[in-house]
Amino acid sequence: MDMKVDKKLGLKERYALMTRDLAWETTYQPMDKVFPQVTYEGIKIHDWNAWEDPFRLTMDAYWKYQAEKERKLYAILDAFNQNNGHLSVTDARYINVLKLFLGSTPPLELMAARGFTNVGRHMVGAGPRVACLMQAVDEYRHFQTQVHSISNYNKYYNGMNEFAHQQSRMWYLSDGKSFFDDAITAGPFEFMVAIGFAFEYVLTNILFVPFISGAAYNGDMAAMTVGFSAQSDEARHMTLGLECIKFMLEQDPDNLPIVQRWIDKWTWRGTRKLASVGMMMDYMLPKRIMSFKEAWEMYFEQNGAALFNDLARYGVKVPKCFVQTVAEKEHVTHQSWIGFYMKPDSTPFHTWIPEKDELDWLSEKYPNTFDKYYRPVLEHFDAQEKSGNRFNNKTAPMNCQVCISTIKFNDPDDPMKTLIRSKTYKGEKFHFCSLHCEEIFDAEPEKYIQAYISSHQVLQGNCAPEGVDTTAPDFEPGAHIAAYWRLDKAATGDFNGSEDQANFAAWRRQATSN
Amino acid sequence: MQLDLRTISIKPLRQTFGHLARRMGADKPASRYIEGTMDLQPVENFHYRPSWDPDFDIFDPRRTAIVMKDWYALKDPRQFFYGAWVLARARMQDAAEADFALVEERGLAAAYPEAGKAVVRSVLLPLRHLAWGANINDSFIGAHGYGIAISQAATYAAMDQLGIAQYLTRLALAFSDIEALAAAKSAWLEAPLWQGLRRYVEDLMVTGDWFEVLVAQNVVLDGLLYPLVYDRLADALDASHGPVVSLLTRFQSEWAGENAKWLDAVIKVAAADSPENAEKLAAWVGQWRARALEAVAPVAEAAFGAEGAAVLAEIAEDLSRRLTKAGLSLGASA
Ligand SMILES: [Fe+2]
Ligand SMILES: [Fe+2]
Ligand SMILES: [Zn+2]
């Protein structure tokens, strides 16, 4: 130890000693057996050392920063819970945002944690391994802080109680589940494009910003803090996703068509998933931040275009679905909300017809579509509801074989027509919500025929709760579906007249009276 | 909107989520560990089979020979959900920071006797690669384990091992000795002293049963190596050369003690679940411990000279006691 070392070892060199210098080429076991996942997708990597670390955090610094954030976050959550913070939200309809968003998101964060652990195990380079593992534990963080933040709401409001049970059973949650199941069952590089790039980079802002600002606008300090705190990790996740794309593209020109296909696929799959986030912005936040259309223009059309401009030097093109998403942005949220409203027995959150001033807001934000197509429908449902004839659609929905969403979106060329595409594969008929989903199917039919589609499962008698004899002669498929879901009757149907509405009003009166 | 809310007490409709009330047998408040852990991993209705392993489901209990009636019985007695884990590590990190600062301020590393430095170079520094190997193996458990109880704990352990590899790197830097890192790396790759250990962790990198990896890597190997190096050797070095190495490796020795509590709880519960489990676990311990002892022996000798074998035998005895207490019946040879 005679050598004098420059104390100011460069940050990059120091970080290399802390990460990639730890790794070695295995010889007792061949590298391709130790890292069996990195070749079969066809991505060619010649030099793992060319990976540019997107951020340079050693574990000691990671623990320190993250602990500071956790301390603050839980202090705010505790205070919020102690002070009945839930009573300061704008009105009780807002809580349905939490039921929808926080009821469906934590299970997906958990899948992200699992997926990044797998990629973190299986990437050959130490640089990407470390970055992916760090994201894996971050995703455990998001998953758990979200569960902890809904925990308190669950004590006072209906519909969040069975989110864990419902994550794999509830019809409308299977689109999100299929999204992450699809990513995690793909190889590590596709996972990185799916989650690291398309989800965390291209779509993350439109997923989280409306939710976080929505929480802030509507007086929900707890959800806002959880969201903001997670966003501070997202900055790292975004740079990782982008670096991964660049790394693949720089390594070999043959990677481009594969990566492009994944970008097309995952941007579209993500877009489909976002319809419900948009619906939350347009219909569910009592105090609105901006319309989904505006958010889409800002975060996807403008920021996304800038990103793809930047990637053009690698030969990457704007995702194929770009044009269709632009055409759909004035429709999807209305179709989604109406779709949910029409099924009052099938969701653990409430729906309602917007108030007059809210309908006016929608007319103003959607001048091309709302008055023409959707306002009349909503007003018609409203009149029916008021005359005691509330619409209730009991027919089984048709689902897209790829994105699993209920087929309800219009033909891009004809807003009055629901688009449905069908094809027969190996003697079986499959349906798609769009050309994009059909193309995804065509690229990997053997994967997508496996999809779990709950409406089919019900008809096949597979959705009976524990303890029901499905072989009994009087067994009726579908009769037990609410029990299979553990769907609490009090959590379903109209907000007006609900237990949530009554409780919130009574508690708030109590807390504000002198 | 700022509302002035009077503090009122409201009777909650329920105390916890349905899945937890059913698990606990009563609707009562659950801890944040329980809320963030129990029964949340999907178990059914998966959409697709993994393209990288189509014989299994995305989450599949058949990835190990161990069978559990309840995978969430493998609870972590430290109750580490993410927040508790980072808080615990940040506290240890704080202490380590102060230790490194003290060593630097007082010039303790520069003044450290050459005989001590030689041991640091030859025995401690190559271990950063071993910790990296442990990180790979623990992330495998995190990626394929069943139930969040075990998979989150293994993932945190993987990060801990990465942290340990980095603390060892910092130790070399504290001694201003970058060249020693390169020498330690070639020793890891080529010197006979390290080949048994390198083969051991590389073989675990291709072992498919994640529970077996947990036993071989965390229970057996760490159970021998950490006490050997971070307790016994650190003490010996302190005694002869002053308390520098134990300061700069305090994280590791504290961590190993804490981690052992988690592992003992896991082994105990898994073994108690069925005689088949207990038998399987004992067989794995027997098989991997024989290999680990052989692999660690030259390291013990490098650290303690002729006494190495005796020191290692004592540590092996301690490990046997730990595992017997956890409910494994280890044969005389094991
Ligand atoms: Fe996340
Ligand atoms: Fe993320
Ligand atoms: Zn579709």
C-alpha cells in the first residue's frame, strides 16, 4: 500500500470501481449458462462495457437519500391519518380515484419490482445490473407506500378492502395485469423497452402527473406526498430506460428493427392502459386539473415528439400508433366512463353522471366530440336514472385478445362505430380492439392465445368462489361472480345514495361544526 | 383547499384489508410490514408463460423442492418492508461514514502496520468479488422466490451484498490502495487460495432451486465466512495492529448478525412445516457445508496460519448449533 492515490479519483472511475470492477467473467460455469436470458431475443451486444451509467449512486448514498425520503413520507402519512385528513378532500367522489388508481397500481408496482429483479439478475453487464436492481427496490417502495397510503382510506370507505384478492380476478384489472404479465414473460431486453422505456419514459408523466396534481388539487395530502416521493425515483428510472434503448441501438444495427417493433408494441399497449387514467382526469376528479386531451397533447404529442426527434439519429421512428392515439384522444375517456357507468354491479368504485357545470366543462374541453356524441348519451342516462330506470348492462363484454380491454373504442374513421377486428387462428376465433393489437398478436400468436380473459372464463364456469361445486347439476356460470370477486355490494353502483356519500357528509359536518 | 377540521373521533368501518383480516382471523390493525407483504403476490390467472422458462408460471411454487402450506410463514423477524430496511441501513451507513471519517482524520490507515495491510490485501479485498457473486445469487432468489415475504427479503439482501462489496472497495481506497484492488481481483480469478470459493459461487449461479441457493449462499457460506473474517480476523487484527479494520468493516459484522436472525427464522419455519422440508434442508446444508468448508479452509489458513483449521472448526460448530436450534438434524459428518 505504498502507492499514493489521487484522493480525487474521478466520479466515473470511482463508480466503476464500486460496480463494474466487481464483476468477472465466470470460468467454472460458462457465461452463457450463468446469463442464459440475454441472447434468445436476438439483441446483439458486443461490449457490455460501453454501457454509460445513467446515474451513479452507491448503496451508502442510496440508503441515505431514500431513508430521508421515507422518514418525511411516513411522517406526513401518520399526521394525515391522525387528523382525519381524508375529510379535507374536495368531495367524497374523489375517493373513487383512489379506489381505481391505488387499487390497481400497487400490484403493478410489485410486478415492476419483480421484473427489474429478474433483469437485474440476468443482464451481463454490471452497469445495467446495478441500475436495474436499484429500480427493483424502488418499485418495492412504490408498491408499499401506495398500499400504506390507501390503508387509512380503506378504514373509512368501501371498495378498497379486497384489492389484493381482486387484482387477478376483476375483469377491468386484467388489462393492467396483462400488460405487466406480458412484459415480465418477455426477455430482459423487451422488458426494458416495455417498462423501462415505454412505461417509465414515454408514458410516465401522463400516468403520474395527473394523479399527483389531482391529489393536490383535491386536498389529498397523503396521495400527493406518496406520488411526489415516487416521482423523485422516477427521474432515475427514466434515465435508465433511455440509456437502455441507446445502448441497444449503439451496439448493433441489427437491433434497430427489433427495438422498433417493441417501441411500437409497448407504446400502444401503454396507451390503451392510459384510457382509465384519462377517465379519472375528465370525470372523477371533482376539481379538475386539465383535460386528458390537453395532457395527451402536452406530454405525449409534444414531449414525445421531442424525444423521438432525439432518437431519430439512431433510426428510431415515432411509434406507429402515434396517429391513432391523436385521433382517439377526444374519445377514449368518454367511452371508458360510459362503459363503467353502464356496469353498476361490476366495479368496487362508484360512478355518476357529471353535474351540469362539469358537463359544460367537458363540452368546452372537447368541442369536436363531446356535444356531438357523448353529452346526449350521458344526459339520456341521467334522465333514465332520475326516472328510476337506471341503465344496467348485464351482457358479457367482448375483450381484445391482446390488451384485454373491453371492446368499446371507436373506429378511427367513424366515431359512431365500435371497432372490432377478428381472425381465426388454429381454428379458434379471436377479437381485437384495433389494428395495432392485431399486429401484436400476429407477431407472437402463440403467446397471445394464452391470454386470460375473464368474460370467457366466467362462461366456462371457471369463476366460482372457493367452496362452490362447479360440477353440481344446478351450477350456473356467472351466478357467483360477485362472490368470486369478493365484491362488496356497498362499493358498487351509483355514488348518489352510497354509504360513502352519506358517511363523508356526516363526518365532515361533525368536523366542521363548532 | 384549506379546511379547518376539528379533531373528531370516527369509528372506522374496518381496521384492515380483507385479505389481512382473514389471515389474522380478526379485523384488527396490521403493521406496515404485514400490510406491505402478506398475500399480495399474484397466485392465479396468469396470462402468459415466461418465454425464458415456459415450464413455469410467472410465480410458481414448483421452482423449489421446498413445499410450504403457507409461503408467508417465512416472515422476516426484522419486519423489513422497504421503509424499515432503508432506515436500518441508513443508520448503519451513518455509523460507517463516521468510522471512515475518523480513520481518515486520524491518519489511521496510513499509520497501519505493513503486516496488517498485507492481510487486508490478501484476505479482505478479494471478498468484494465474493459479495458481488452473492448479489447475483440473492437477486436470483428475489426474482424466483415464491411469496413476497421471501422475495423482498432476498432482494434487500442482494442490495446489502452490493453495499458490502462497495464498503470493501472503500476500505481499499481508505488505505489509498487502488493497485491492491487490481491485485485482489487477479487473486480472485487465479490464485489457488480463492478458486474453491469462486467455483462455489459460480456453481450457485447455475443452481435452479432458489431455496437451495438461499441455503448454500446465505446460510452456509455467509454463516462460515462472515464470522471468520469480520469477527475473528477483525478482532485478531485489532489486537495486533490497533482497531482500524474492525472500524472499517463494522457494517459487515453488524449486518451478518442481523441477517442470521432472518435466515434462522426462515429455516426454522420451513423445517417445521414438514419432515420432508426438514430433511431436504439438512441434506442441502450437509452437501454445501462440506464444499464451503473446503473452500474457506485456505482463506482461514491465510488469515490465521496454522491455527486457521481450528478457528474454522469452531465457527463450523457455531453454525451447526445455530442450525440445530433452527430444527435441522445434521448428521455427525455434516
Ligand atoms: Fe414505480
Ligand atoms: Fe418507476
Ligand atoms: Zn386491444
